[in-house]
Amino acid sequence: MKPRNILIGVTGGVAAYKALDVVSALRKQGHRMRVVMTESACQFVQPSSFTAVSGAPAMRSMWTKTPTTLEEEYPHLYPATETDIFVLVPATANTIAKIAGGFGSDLLSTCCLSLPPECHKFFCPAMNVEMWHNRAVQKNVQKLEADGWQRLGPTSGHLACGMVGEGRLMDPPDILEAMTPLLQNARPLEGKTLLMLSGPTREHLDPIRFIGNPSSGLMGKALAEEAVRHGAKVRFVTGPVPEDHLPIHPNITLDRITGAQEMLDQARTHLQAADGVLYVAAVADYRPAEPESEKRPKSKEGFELKLVPNPDLAATLNTEKRKDTFTIGFALQTDSGEEAAKQKLKKKGLDGIVLNYPDSMGSTTGHFRYLGKDADDFLEWGELNKGEAARKILGQLG
């Protein structure tokens, strides 16, 4: 197990004492540990306790009277900018809101703003059951997940406040177990290049109107960001999506296109260098046979629109790729999903296919299944946020 730079963020919840077990266990595994605490966390556990179990002074303030090192001068930057894995345990409603909103109002939240893009980020919620189910809290949780944070817990049971329900901090051994695959092989895609096709395509009837779909590009964004955390370089070809739905990282090359034919042409420029291709894009099946160069004026009369098929991108590119390039497609179905996905898997020459449903379009979550070439290669993943789905999908790359 390669030693990693791990930063633990501790916030002001009753479960803060359990973070000591997480820090202690990770240090015993040989990882380089640092702890940053909020002032509220210090009301539950003394900083000296975390200093003892981590082997380094627990950080709690932005200010040092007589700084003598870069870390003392800029504690919001060091060691945050050198962190491989960040774990927020426990994650209170207040701190979740700060991070989701991009605030840097204390040392811990400012450290979160300074984490490098490839840092793998976990948060472990713990709070009262009513707080956990509060709509504002759930929105903030969804935003963190959409931004690439992996949520661990909470679990259900007796809470410190006397209530029973969801809100308990996940037990430290379970937190450590969830982190183990990452710790054992933190960058399994090191040296690999992935080609990803993402977002919707637009097929214009005229300069204003187009045939399209509500794909948000969030699944592609999650896959690209997760891939670079695992060491890959990503060539990302995307249809029109909002700017905040695009993955940003030095190892991600963005190519923006509009229509299906343009996506195909651009994908071909990256195909031979790709070790894996993920067909995440929601490509329009048809385009107008004769798009008009000027906006069509409104009329009381109807008109006939002739459509012609777009090329099947996955089927086409899979006949041109290298033999050792592993390919995964997506099948969004409304009914007969499994059978339709099996047919697409074979017809398009894919190594695997992810089956999902309309509930995932434009959402941060969805229901997912994975089918491989072998008849018994079937994984029922159920409802997942797209960050977790991305981790599972990338785990299937051959």
C-alpha cells in the first residue's frame, strides 16, 4: 500500500471523537496524516489528541503569531495543496453548506478550496435525523456529490439527541473499508488515455431551432473527473452543456461540438491514442435532411420535416479503434431495458454497457445496471449518485 498524503477535516459534532480512530488507523497503515479542525470541533475533542494520533500538530487557526515555515504562513494552502485524499469526518450540516457554497470562512473550509483537482474527497455526514432530511441540507449534499465528493453514510440508529433514525456517523471501520480500494491502488489508470463522448447533440432545423434532448452532461463530467483522479488523461468531446457541467483539469482536453457528425469527426482525431472509450453522449438519432440557412418564419400552416438517420457513433468508431481499446456504452431505456441493452452491446461491438433510465437525465442521481459480454456479467447497482456511478463504471475498464 503506497503511503498517501491524507488530510482529515474534523467539525463540531458529537461524533468528532470517532475521527480519532480513523486518523490512528490510517497512520498505522503508513500514511502521512494531517488534521484540520474547526473551532467547534475543539469543544468536543482537544487538538492535542489529534496531534498525538496523527504525529503532526493539529491545525485550527488561519493565523500564527510568528510564522517560520510556509505551512505556518499559509495554513490554508499547505498541506491542502499537496493532499491526495481528504476526509471530512464528521461532516456537519454547517460545514457541508460552507463547502457546497464555496465559502472560505475558517481554516477547514478554506483548505477545501485549496485541494488539488485530482484529490479524492470523502465526506461522512453526522447530525440529527430532522437536520439530515432538511431540504436545504439535502440540496447541499447533492451539490457536493455532483462536484465529485464521495459520501459515506450516514447510517440509522440511536442518536445522541435521543432520537432514532438516519444521521449516525458511519462506523470508523466501515469508513476505512470504503477507502481501502483507493488506498491499495490510488491511481489504477496511470498512463492511460480515455476518450469520452458526452452531453447532447443538437441537429439544427435552422440557425435558431434544433432537435435535441435534455442530457445535462453530468455523467460525463463525473466520469472525466474521476478518471483523472485515477491517473488517466481524458480527451473529452462534448455537446452543448452549461459551463459548470464541464470537467476542468490540466489532464482533460475539451473539444466542443454541436451535431452528431461533428462529434464523430472530432472523436476520430483521438481514437487511435485511446486505451478506452466511453460513449456517454446522448446523440440525436436523426437530423433534418435540409436545414435552412435562415430562421424559418412562423406560419399558420403546418409543414413537413424530413429527417435522415445520424451515424451510429459507437458502432462506427468500434470498427476503427485499436483491438486492445476497451469500450463502454450507455443505453437509456424506458422499457424492455435489459434486452435492449444486450442487443446494443452486441450490435455496437462494445465490451460493456451501462443501462440507465430517464430519471438520470438532468439529475445528479439515477438507477444503473452494468452488462458485460459474458452472460453472467451483470451488475445491479441500483440508485446511485453519478460520482459513485462513475467510480463503478471505471472499475470495469479492462
